[in-house]
Amino acid sequence: MADEEKFDAVVIGAGPAGTAAAITMAKAGLQVALLERGVKPGSKNVMGGILYNHYLEEIVGDEWKQAPLERPIIEERRWMMTPEAAIGLDYKNLRNRAHPHSYSVLRAKFDAWFAEQAEKGGAMVVPETVVDRLIVKNGRVIGAGTGRGDDVYAEVTIVCEGIGLGAGLLENTVINGKPLRRKLRDNEVAMAVKEIMQLDPGLIEERFNCESGEGCTIECFGDSTMGMSGFMFIYTNRDTLSVGGGALLSEFNKTLRTPNDLIEHFKQHPAVKPLLRGAETVEYLAHLIPEGGYRGIPRVYGPGYLVCGDAAMLSNPVHREGSNLAMESGRLAGETVIHAKEAGDFSERRLAEYRGRLDHSWIMADMKKYDKAVPLLEHNPQMLTKYPSVLDRSMDEFFRVDGASKWDKQRNIFRMLRKEGMVRMGWDTFKALWAMK
């Protein structure tokens, strides 16, 4: 494609961020190309599997009700695990039956549908297109170089490629002597693994105590990740389970464990194994997830380019939120390009509006709030190892009926807490949590 035949915007990556940006701009009449390396959108994309419909509705309106969502999430469970116990907190919100705010989702289905909405809005969706470089001319990004040699030029290039660790477009593009994003450290990235496991819908509802068509999530900490900083999950789909989780890449490297070691360990836990009995793995996926916090966010705008979603390190691991930050950042990027088009000004100064819109949104408020969440676990491993063990033993003593009086049991528990240094552990935890404020 010749330089003069350029689009208003070219978007790299047809995940939630890229497609949200493409839909937003196409609906406003801009000429948009959405490039996807997979055979179709969704074929190369991975996430845990929970989507928040509020953000989807902001982008596609009432059409969100036609999206291929799996089950509305009615119940959420959190388990703190030791090798022999699962200590749980369950929340069943029956209001979600009438007004669900989140759904389980399979990206292969959802992303394909989402990209169709971009195409219906007027965007050109181009699958099987590997972008191997950003095209830079006179210190400005002017388009995307594709693996098949058919380069695409645009006034603005929106990078939504995911992390792209090591071989990423941002790390390998230099303007004014600097890469667009520094090389990420291995403690700023999590390695996530997931299996899609086929199971009869009736068995799913029976085992997870769900009504017909309703869904449940279980998120597990502690022994579930072999003590590494991260968590594991089970999400109920229509006739499958999404089973997986992840931990910091630095801890995989340190322990020499593999993602397969992690998921197999989780699946064999005595509290998990019965839930998966008879389920057949039909898909296995692995993916890198940003965990760098607010301080890990790169410069999200520059001469001729914007950065959204995972590529911009927008992720909230505490609330397992990624797709909603991706869609919202994509929408804000799209609106920024619309305003630039209306003004006839695609300068870097004009594109800086995107950063301002992010800063005044809930995205940056949440990123700042949880900036130290990952380091909190990384530097306090006892929170996922020793603490659960002490809690397990205390509860075992409390609930066991063995002829000892309740006064004796109370004394035994307090004695154990003192012996294990629980007061000191509590003080250390308080200081760590205070540092997060």
C-alpha cells in the first residue's frame, strides 16, 4: 500500500483493547484497519475468562446482549489453600440473576464476535497478518510493517499487541534514541496457563451448586500456586470449565517450575480434584500477563502512536481485571483519534489527550491504588505459605471435637499463635498493607 493511501488509524491486535478502539473509531466514520496475527480474532488470545458487561455495553450498546457469553456469575468463592485444606469465603449475589454484571467467556468465541462488530461498523479487519515492526519516518510512527510485506500506513498507529516480551514492537522501536518501552523485568510479568475442560452442563451445575445456566468462580491462593505469588482459578462455562492461573515469571525462573507443573499441582489438590472428575481437556493455553503496576506503565502516546491494554501494562491482579481495562483504554484511545481527526491535527501534542483521559479515569485510580500489590506478595511469601498453614491448624483445633474443653482449645490456639510468631506476622502484614495505601 502506498504511503499516500493511508488510513486514519491502524490498530495492531484484535483483542478487547484493539477491537474496542476500532469499533469506536469506525462508528465515527474514520477509516480503520484492524490487524490480527491469528487465523481469526480470538484464536491467539488468552485471558482467565471473566468479562464485565458494563464496559462492553459502553462500546456496542444493546448489541452486547447478542455476544456469545457463557454464564452470568452469581457466586464468587475465594479459597486459601494448604496441602490438606481449603479455607473459603463465598459470596452468592442473587441480585445478579436479574442484573448480571459479569459473565464467563471464551475468547475464541467472544473475540471473533467482537471483531465482527468492528467490521459491521466499517473497520477493515485483516486476520493472519503478523506485524513485525512499526514503520518510523522522521521520528514519527507512520504505520505497521507486516510479515507478508504489505505495509499499512496511517495517521495514528494503536498498539494493542499484548506484552510482546523481548520481541515486542514497543521494545524494538526506537525514536530519538530511546525504545518506546523499556525491557520488562521478570518480576513485572506473570506466566499464566489455562485448560478448557469439557464437562456436561448438568454436572457443572450440580458440582458448583448453580441453578441452570448460572455460573460460579473459584479463585485459590496459597498452596494452589505452590506458594508462588499468584492465584489459580476455576470458572464455569456452558459446557466447559476454564481451569488455570499463574505466578510471577521471576518465581518460575527461580524455582525451575513450569506452567504445566503448576496447573497439574492445582488439579490434583484434594479440594479441586472432585470438581474436575471426568472433565476432558480440549484446549491448553499459556500467556504472559502484565504485573508491573502503575510504575510499570510505559509512555502510552508519542509521535504517531498510542498504546492500550496489556501493551500499556494495564492490569489489576487483585481484582483479576484485565479485559475491562483493555476495552476502556481502547475506547479512550479511539475517542482521542476521533478528536484529532475532527481538529485535523494528529500531532504528538494532540495525541497526549489520551494520557489525560486515562489519568482522569478509574483506570489510573485503580492502577495507583494497587501499584504495590504484587510486590507485597513477592516480598512477603509467608502470606501464601506460613499464614495459611497457621490458619488451617487453628481452625482444625477449633472445629475438632475430641474431648478437650473449649477453654483448652482456646489456650492451645493462642499458644500456637505465639509459638509461630503470629503477632509479629500480623505486624509485618499491617506494615506491608499500610505501604500499599
